[in-house]
Amino acid sequence: MLSFDGIAPAYFCLTKINAKDSMKAAVIDQRGGLPHYTEFPDATVQNEDEVLMTVEAAAIKHIDRSRASGAHYSGNAADSGQAIVIGGDGVGILADGSRVYAMGLRGMVAEQAAIDKNRMVSVPAQLDNATAAALPNAIIGAAMGLRFRAAIQPGDVVLVNGATGFTGRVAVQIARYYGAKKVIATGRNPKSLQDLLALGADEVISVQQDDDAFVAQIRALHSHSPIDIIIDYLWGHSAELVLTALKGKGSFTHPVRFISVGSMTGDKIQLSAESLRSVNLQISGSGLGSWTRSEVSKLFSEILPEMFQLAANGQLTIETVIVPLADIGSIYNVALPDGKRLVIDMK
Ligand SMILES: NC(=O)c1ccc[n+]([C@@H]2O[C@H](COP(=O)([O-])OP(=O)(O)OC[C@H]3O[C@@H](n4cnc5c(N)ncnc54)[C@H](OP(=O)(O)O)[C@@H]3O)[C@@H](O)[C@H]2O)c1
């Protein structure tokens, strides 16, 4: 569950429930367990900044699984030892009938959720629930890094390392929208690499080739049209190779901003000090804890509304797999191929 202030939210204990004060929900009883479809105490508001939302759809992302299992650095829901509703964000209807995207304060994959009324975004009428529920995490993973950590400018050359996943596909499209002159996409799945050409990538590079060939291909592209920004979803070995490809020979080098956003292939890398000194390189990360309050505020006031409108206009495309709430246990850990996002339908 996202908590921009880094405060672990409190969770409801699954105690005595009667039919009047309970809702259907996807609940994890203990850290690391699978969620199951069950009755859970109704969501309630705890202060004047909170409002209740009738949830229509919620996306399941890596951060949801990571927090529920206790593995995410931002803290985890299951530490309380109490049963919790899973999921961090989704789309639903407020008491006044308006349809909004929001982050659940104490879980989102349920018929109801308490949300922060200062951190919600109207969903355009043309945008379906599943797309509006699935997009924001990827927008955060793409736009926050591109805009605030990399300070992307029109004309920049952007390399997306690990672009074949859901967030990478969105990053390719947003980099293009922000005016990138050239987008280079690396990844594993050959079909997805081809899809990326249609989504705005100019060049695709397989991470599954021989290390030397991978480095040589990036080095050749970098010497022809110097890379300004690297957005990385993999870390691990491929990130080491990308950094190796930038290594200079003691002469002037082109400035490169390397932004770590995900770590699908490992949490650690080896970085040679010589390589680091040989190039004009800034390495930073984009994630919970790295953004300023003002950047998070812009996410809700500017970035998400703008991206929702792009998606509503058909200029930002994603694919979702929609599954009913009752099936949560069987679908939760299924790896969806080809950059699709799992969305739970609550209706
Ligand atoms: N910091 C943030 O704000 C933020 C926001 C969103 C996401 N993220 C992080 O970004 C990462 C990607 O998220 P996502 O939503 O795009 O996940 P996703 O849709 O599941 O995609 C995962 C990606 O990792 C690739 N991958 C996995 N194992 C690989 C391997 N051994 N070699 C090469 N590629 C491999 C997959 O390649 P294939 O397509 O070949 O399977 C796919 O491209 C995650 O670590 C996530 O937590 C961070």
C-alpha cells in the first residue's frame, strides 16, 4: 500500500463480523500468505481527510505483493500480524456519484475503501475502470523518474532498460510524449520488443544476447546519438552492462542521467570506480522516499490528470487482464505475459 509519508498504516483486525457491517474483500491472514476472498469489516473513515469509496476496480502490482509479503523497503502491511485487505490503488465511486482514482489507506481490493480526499483524481468518462486502475502505478514508475529525477527535455535520447513489462511500455510512450528525440528499448521477451516499436521505440535491443554483443550495441548507439537518460527497471546484470557501455577513455563525455526505478533482476550491482570516474554520469532513484512533497502534489494535480486524458484519447495504450474479486486466490501469483496488468473487478 502506498504511503507517501512513509507511515505504515494501521490495519483492521478480522474479528467478529455480522452481515450488516462487512464487505467482500481480498484478505491476507498472515505475512507471505495468499489472499483469499472473504468477508471483512467494512471500511471506515478515521479523520476528516478521509472519505469512503465504493471500489469498482483495483490493480495488482509488484509493490502490492511486495508489501503484503513484507519484502518492500517502505514497510509492510502484514507486520501487524493481523489480517489485511491487499492492494494499494484503484478506481471507484464517491458518495456524490463522481468516479475517481485513489490510493486506499487500508487496502483497496474490497467492495469499499477509505481514501485521502486530497489525493484522488477524476477519471474521464471515456476511460474504462480497468485502464484507470492499472495506469497510475506505471505512470508513477515512468513519469516521476523522467520528469523529476531525469528532468527530461524535448530532444533527449532515452534508453529504457527492461521496457517489455507493463511500466516499461508506458515509459516508452511517455518518453515520446515528453519529446524524446529517440527511444531505445531493451528487454527479454522478443514479441514485446516488437510491440515496443509500435508504441514509440526507435530501436530495440535484446538482453538475452551475449554480454559483449549487448554492450557493443549500446556503445554503438551511444556514440552515434548520445544517450541522455537511462530509465532502469531491471538493475542487476543488465544494468551493469549498460553502465559498462557508457565507460569513457579519459576524454570529454556526454552527460547521462541514470534513474533506477525497479529491480526485477536483482537488488545489487557491481560498479567499477574507474568506470564511474570515466564518464559524466548521475545515478539516482525514483520511488517512495525519493520524491519531494511538491513532486507528489504535482503527480495528483498535473501528471495523472494529463495521462488519464492521453489514455482517454487513445494516445497512451496498455493491456489489462480483468478478473472477478472471487477469483483472487487463484490469479494473485500468476505471471501475466507480454506486459499486461492484473486488474480485479469488484462489481
Ligand atoms: N519506483 C517506482 O515508482 C515504480 C513504479 C512502478 C514499477 N516499479 C518497478 O519497476 C519494475 C517493473 O515493473 P512492471 O510493472 O513493469 O512489472 P512487469 O509488468 O511484471 O514487468 C517486469 C519486467 O521485468 C522483466 N524481467 C523479469 N525478469 C527478467 C530477466 N531475468 N531478464 C530480463 N528481464 C526480466 C520482464 O521481462 P519479460 O517481458 O521478458 O518477461 C518485464 O519486462 C518492478 O521492479 C517494479 O516494482 C517501480
